[in-house]
Amino acid sequence: MKTIMICLLWCASLLHLQSCPGQLRTKKPLVGGGCDGCELMYTGMPRKISATDTSAGWYEKGQRLIISGTVFRRNARQPAPGVIIYYWQTDNNGYYAPRPGMDASTRRHGHIRGWVKTDTQGKYTICTIRPQPYPGEDMPAHIHLSVKEPDINEYYVDEFVFDDDPLLTKEKRQKLENRGGSGILNPVLHNGLWKATHNMQLGLHIPGYPEQ
């Protein structure tokens, strides 16, 4: 009886952990180290996400762009199905222009944003427009990306940038982290459409990524 009472008192002192000794839960490290804005991928996320998405920008002024590719597992050989990629970008004027009625928290991502979920072969396609650089700045045009794998928290990977962008200097190329692989796209103009391929390797250069 004395032993039981001691255990009960010990458990009561650890109510904030909601566990008795031997069952204490340790907080898992945050894969990717966290990022500013990645959590906004859940705001407005549709319940059903396709492997192909057409952004609002596709119907606006700008150079239409189709990005397609395959997401691979950490071993770079097996395709990864069911991976959500969230993207957001500037419009044809270089602004993250919100639309009336947008959720206040996502206005800073603008209205050109969307989601794709890789199919059984790990493939995805994004139909959008080429973003324009921030007005008056020397940052290359880019498309932000964050990834959500099953059972792993969201994390960011390298932005899509464009090999033919004069603002993408040698110095800027050297600073790219290659998270998930290089985000440099090599767009080709075909029948008035820009097309580019981008394959992604999950976990590559991602801090805290679980070993497989």
C-alpha cells in the first residue's frame, strides 16, 4: 500500500506531463528547424488535394508556367506518394497581392497560392505564371515552397528560382541551401508556355530529418 501511495503522489506531481514514471513523453524535435509562414499552408487547405493544381495567376496577366516533377523518398530511388506541397508567389507585378475576403493571416502570401499532393507515382504538376521579382529589389523571382509528409511536420525546401533570371547571380547561387535538392528551374518556352521540370528528394539537407 505504501508503495502504491508513493507512486500516486509522484504521478500527481507530474500532471502537466500527463504521465507516470516510465511513460514520460519527450517532445519530438522539429524537423527542418521551423520556418516563417510554413504553418499557413493549413489555412484554406482543401480537404481533397489533387496531384495537379492551377493557380489563380494562370488566369491573369503574365507568362504561363507549368512545373512538373517527381518527389522521391530519402533514398532518391523510390517515389513518395501522398506528399503535400504548398506554394505561394508574387503576381505579374512582383507583389503578394491579396484578394478581398482573404483570411487575415494569409494575406501576406497573396492570392497566388495553392496545393498539390503527389500521386501514387510521386508525381505532381503546378500550372501558374512566372512570378516577378520584388519591385526595386535585387532578389531573384521565386516561388516559395513548404512540404508536409505523412507523420512529419511541415518544413520548407528551396524556393523555385529561374536559371535564366539575371538577378540569380553566381553569389546568390552559392548561397542556396539545396533543401530537398536544387530549386533552380530551367524553363523552356514552348508554344507560348514556359515549362520546367523539378524533382525533389525528401529529407535532403533537412535538419532533424528522421533516419530511414
